[in-house]
Amino acid sequence: MSGSPTVRRRRLSYVLREMREAKGYTAQHVTDTLGWSRGKLTHIEQNQWKRPNRRDIEDLLNIYEITDAERREATLSLVKQSRQQGWWVSYSDVWGSGTFVGLEAEARSVRTFEALAIPGLLQTEEYARAVIKAGGFTDEDEVDRRVQARMIRKQVLSGPDAPLYWAVVDEAALRKSPRGQLEHLLEVQGPRLGVQVLPDAAGPHAALTAPFVILDFPDPDPGTVYVSTWSDELFLEKPSHLEQYESLWRHITAFALSVEDSRALIRTLITEKQKA
């Protein structure tokens, strides 16, 4: 899980912006001095790049008068790490830019809310296949590839560097899940993986929000909120956005059943499906 190039690029963007602000330079001043096209520095500082150019970063270090050898080397090391490719690049047809998967790969904790489906990291192969087909994918080879990518992604939850993972899932999603998927939810839980159920009794107001994921990282990397829609994906990183979703998370978990009560409900649903 360590060494995600996505996280390194993100950190490099923050570091370079902090260097510019420490010098009191405007983005326009830096752009004019280096003869760059309009928007190039903005793309760098907002992490809207794929593979940082070492020469560009060296130019920025020079204009910011970063002469300390250790600091320069640390920054250029980020450049090298940022230019590497994560496993998800081989599945760009599935993950697109791979930004979310790359961030998830090095998160310290992952908190997710899902109202309509079981979160991807907790899905069985059978369930994942059904969800993918329900999404409109009919070609069996493409379905197989998407299932494979999802199963590889699940490996982030195993190993010594696995993040603390916490999921809140709406009861409606559980009721629509096959017995094997429910049994899997019980099996995977442990000290670093918990599942809470948002019961039907909580009322619709508790779940009236799009699915979201809160990713926390080791210092100095700030957290981010990931919100996915049918047509786009959003990464919210402003302090105001983080505070908003922290509040929303507290609200949802307050309405959700405890972990033990959630496990009891899942067992009840399994029994009901066995009798059906």
C-alpha cells in the first residue's frame, strides 16, 4: 500500500504551493518569470497533472531560492515517486484516471457511506459481478475485467499497512443482497474493519445524501472527501468541505445501529434468506 504515486503527486502540489506562498510570489509572477503558459502553474499546484517534469520542478526550486540540499532532494524525490505508475494504470479502462484508487491505496483510514449498494471493498465476486451487470455492462469479457479490477482493489484491506476501514450501509442495500454477501460482511469484520447498518427505522432523512468516502492520511497530507455520481467524481479538500462531511458522518453514525446490533441484524437477514 505504501508509495502511492497519486498521494506523492498530491503532496508535491501542496509543497510547491507552500514554497511560492512563503516567498510572497503570485502565480502570475512565477509564470511570467519562467515564461510558462497561463495556467501551467495552477495545474501543478492544484494537482491537475499526471507525471511531473523534473526540469519544471527544478526551475521552481530555483525561483523560490530553495538552496538547502536536503530539502531540494526531498522535493525531487517526490517527483521521482510521482512519476511511477500504480497497479491501477493497467486498468485505466476501468478506473479512468485512477485518482481515487491511488488515494485509497495509502489512506490511514477510510470511512464510507453507501445507501444503495455494498461498498466496493466489501463486495464478494458474485455480488460485484451482479452490480457491474446492473450498471449496463453486458460484454462478458468487460464484466470479467471489471470484476478482476475490483477484486485486486480489495487487497488494500489486507497486509500490515491496511487502513482503518469503517462503513455505514443502509439496511435497504442489505435486504437486496444475496446471503453469501451478507455472510461475507460478518466474516471480514475485525479490530480494523467495522460495519454499521443504517436501519429503516432511522427514517429517510438520515440517508438523504449521495454516497461518499472520507479519506484520512498520515501527516502532513490533508484528508479528502470523495463523492461519486453517475457522470463525475469530486474530490473535496477545502477545510469547510471536510468539516461539513465530518458533521454528516457523525450524524449518520449516530442514527446507525452499533456494530454489535448491526451484526445481529445481518444475522437475522441471513436467517430470513435461508428460510425463503
